Amino acid sequence: MQKQPGRPAGSCQNIKQDLVISAIRLFGDNDFNSVSLKDIAKSCGTTSAMVHYYFGSKEKLIDNIATDFLVPVFKDILQSALDKENPLDMVENVVDNVTVLAIKHPYIAKMWSKNFLHHDSNLAKHILPYIPFDKLALFTKKIIQGQKDGIINKDLLPKLVYPAIVSNIFIPINAFDFLLDNTNNEEKIKHIKSFILKGIKNE
């Protein structure tokens, strides 16, 4: 069968995924505005034409990162947590799953640390419309109920609990190694779980 003109060879899904991963890595290491489609293509070992073929523009590439990569992952994490009746079990479930994500995909942790601590960053603005605020609202509602039941620290701001959990996982995984004698992930995970869970639980 003759290949259609303009259609790249190889697995389309693999090429698209490789481009997305390359883009996330570059956005984690550099200022969002300074990263071009040419940079993304070069990092992936392909051409700008290939990036244009799959995404058309950097804005559409960011939309794809949000809709096909980041948002589905975090939706699954939130849904898994929301299935827990006890708010403390819900929080621990988030901590466990986000930690696994951060260890498996450290470039996501790096991009989060660099671009999402300030909601007015250009990259955050592209992704904010796709955030599952309905699930975040349910998570917040369970935190509030946990405070009423006396099992969640009443000094916490419920709406900040989820983003604080994610940030307090991603940042230690991604940063501050220069302060440590041992950068073993197991030690970092022990720190993360103790820091977050003991701070959230009402003693």
C-alpha cells in the first residue's frame, strides 16, 4: 500500500507521545516562552514539520498535554481518592498516588514546580481550563466534613489542601538535593508522607 503524502512513518501514537514528553521536559527546564517547536522537535530527534503535523502550534500542543496527558492522570488520582469514605484515607490515597507519579515521571514534578506555583504563568493559563474543578470541589467537601468530625486539622484551609499536597510532593522530589547527604527517593518519600499526613491529621 502506498503511503499517503505528508503522513509520517512509524507509530503515530508513539511519535505524539514522545513529542509531548519532550515538551514537558523542556518546559520544566526552561521558561515557557523561550521554548519553540523547533526546540521540541530537536529534543525528540525529529523535525519542526513533524510537530506541526501533529499539533499545528505550541498552543495546541499545550492543549494536548493537558487533555491527553496531565488532566486524565490527575482525574484518575482524584477519583481514586474520592472513592475513600474516610477523609484521612482519601488524603493518604492522594499522597501515595501523586508520589508514585512524581517518582515515575520526575519531569512532571519539575514542570509543576516551575510553572504552577503561580497561576498567572503562561503554561498554567493554558492548562487551568481543563482542571477537574468538580472533583476538587468534592475533595474539599470531604476535607470540610473531616474537620467537622474532628479528624482533619481545623486550621487548614480546605480549598488549599489538595494543591498543597501535590506541591509538597513535587517540590521535594524535584528540588533541594543540594541540602541532602543522601538523595535516595525512599528517604524523600518517608519525609513527604510524615510531613503531609501528620500535618493534616488532627492530633
